[in-house]
Amino acid sequence: MRVRRSVFRVSFALMVPAILAGAGGVPAGAAGRPRAVPQNVNISRERGNQSETTIAINPVNPLQMTVASNEEVASALFHGWSTDGGRTWSTDRIADGDNLGFACCDPSLASDEFGNIFLTYLSSSIQVKMAISTDGGASFSPLPFSSPPLAPRAQPGRGNTGPQAPLIAGDQPSITAGRGAVWVTYTGSGGVIQASGAEVNGLGQVGAFGPPEAPSGGHQTGGYGDVGIGPDGQALIAYQDPTGGEGPATVYEALDPDGIGPQPMGPATQVLVSKVGGFDYIPAQSGRSVDIEVKLEYDRTGGTHDGRVYLLWTKETPNESDNMDIMVQYSDNDGATWNTAMKVNDDTGTTSQFNPRISLDPTTGFLAAAWYDCRHDKGDHGPGDTNGVPNDDITIYASVSKDGGASFLPNRRISRGVSNDDQAQNGIDYGDYEGLAFQSGSYFYVWADNSNSTGDNPDGTLNDLEIYTARVRIR
């Protein structure tokens, strides 16, 4: 049953210049002035928890964008779309028994140069499904792709989260599009990482997906992965193993050198080892835990760094310290070698940063990163603390690299309010991941938030989670 469609208006041009009183730690601008927190917008504005977000912007018409997330209260996905660059949003539910069937969870969105917006998600029977929008994300139609039934990631407390936990299939399918192709990756049966691609020739013109590929050798099992498409159509996947336990865990990669061409995927090779595991519990995600959250972004701009691929991951130092940091490194040879990883968060404390995402602006080559950040939570009942407990309240921070990942700008606070997920009682806390899209000089991160900083959470402050976003312009 479909819920109400709604629309509301918030002008990003009317940004409030003041910083939240006493927030502390807000980066200064070039002239030493505090940098304004951008206007926050509550997209969902509905009861119950919405979490695990994704966003895509249509590069053909950047005024068109769409978001999706899990819905706690239904076998469906929350869906929002905008036709005016995020100033107003319409909302409904999809995959609620409509033409997309019934969804379980785990949406992922991607857009391409033709204006297609692709969606992947897990169905209620835990199969990876695919859909396409040709109207900027306002509506979706199914694509003929479906994995065999898979086993979802275990819920906390169900005996599947120990150091020797079995590999969990199906969790976090990830989709990427561009250069005349669309690719999806996920963990298949038996815990083997899978990837499948299809040719795209225009708006709504998608060929058949090829048989799922796995690395041709090396370490084939793992999950929580991502796929990137290079400027020559090559497809690179990255994933972690093990997918359970507190860590450490290893990140692997595998390259299909001709993408949807006839060559097979190459063998898996090790990239790095992180002390973050597959179910690594931290105060801010004490029920659900976090993972490394590897993400890939190729530069396909034709500019100075064309062909460079970026890898995002989460680091913990030392193990089980909850001192987690956001790391980015890059490769100019499709992952054969990588530069030394750079810490993106610029705080000097030992708090947790988690659920990161990166996105590259195809018009400038700038790279944005955003994440959940506990740096302001001292447990002192100050402006960054909700409950007197340190390191369990979050704000959102972000940064941008304008020089191909050689450096990042001072971190910028994105969320106006402070969130704590305890009262939300969401089975997955904030969720395993969030979404970020960067297009034409502006980026939008979408996150789960219960601060009620916008005053329109129908469940009230620090209760159920809403989907928030903010537009950040980069000049």
C-alpha cells in the first residue's frame, strides 16, 4: 500500500550563517571566520525509522535527484525525489508491492551520462534486484536482473557476529554506472564476491546483464564491497574479509580489465589490513556495529587525474580502541599499486568516525568525503553531548580534495544538530552505510538523523531517525 506523496520547500539560497552556539571545533574559512553549517533539510518527515541511505543526481539535468533508504515499518523502500536541485522534495514508498515487488532493504543508486538512474536493493526474499529511472528518479521500472536467494547479514545477538562468524551473503549490493555500462556487486552464495555488468547505449537502453563474475583466483570470499568503472570501461571491485568479528580484516581487490568485454575478472589481491572488522562495535553503533566500508571512485573527467581510482576505508588505532579514522588513497594503474593512505578527518582526538562515503564531481574532478563523527561528544553535557556518555553522539563532517587526493580541505561540519540512536531503537542503528553525490560543484550527503534540528521530525527529538541532507557548494 502506497503512502502519501508530499512536497515541501526550503530554499538553499537562504542559508543561515550562524554556527550552532558553542558547537566548537568548526573549521575556519580562508579569512579565519567560522564556516557556516549549511542548511539542513529533513527529506523524509515521517514516523518510524528511515536509515541506510543512498542518493543520485542526474548529470544531464542536475536539478533532478533522488534518494532511497530502508523503511523500518514496511516491506518497502523510502523514496524521495527533487526536480529543483534539492529545494523541494516529493516522497513516497517504492518496492512496496508495486512493479518492483517487495523490498527488504539495502538500496544503492547510481546515475550515468545518458540520464539513467539505476537502483539495486534486496527483495523481501533476499534477492538482489535492479531497477531503472528515466525521469530523473521520480519513478522506477524493474530491470531483468535477479540473483539467487541469498542470506542477509545477521542481526546482532543472533549468533553470527563472532570472530569466526560465517560469511553472510547478500548484504549491501552496490551499483555503479558510466562509460556505457552499469555494474552491480554483492556477496553471493557461499560467501563468494560477485559482480555483473550490462551495456548501456542511451536513456533506457540497457542490455542484458552478464553472468556473475568472481575473481579468477586468490581470495574470493568477502563482502561489504564496491565497484568502480574506469575511463576505458574497466571494472574494479573491492571488498573485505572476514565479514564478521571485531577485526582485523583484509581489503581485497580484483580487476576486470575490459569490463563487459569477453575477458574474465583477474585474481584477487590484498590491498590493506584494517583493525576494523565486519561487526566492530563502537559506542555510537553499540547495537549494529560498523565495518570498513570500502568505496571506490574513478576519475573519468579526461583531466589531469583521468584514470585515477580512489579507495575509501575506515581505520582503527589500536584495535578495539574505538579510535576510528577515515582514510583515502589512490592508484593510477587500476589498483596494481596504491599511494600511502591519507587521514581525511582532521580532529586530534580519539573518537569514532564511521559510515564514510566518497563521490567525485565529473565536471571538476574534485573528490568529496563525508562521514559520521563523534569528535564533539565529550560526555560533559555540553553542546556535542546528549546523555553524559562520551563518544556515542554524532554530527556529520565532510571534506573535499581539489588536487587528486594529495590533500583535503579543512573539515566542514554538515549537520546542525547532534544525534544519538539509542532512543530510536532501530534494529540497525544508523545503518551500515550512507550516500553521497557530487555534481556540478555541489555535493549532497544523506544521513540518518534524530536531532530534530529542523523541527519537523514527527517522532520528536532523539527518537526515530529521519533522512537528512544538505547542499554544499565548492568553488
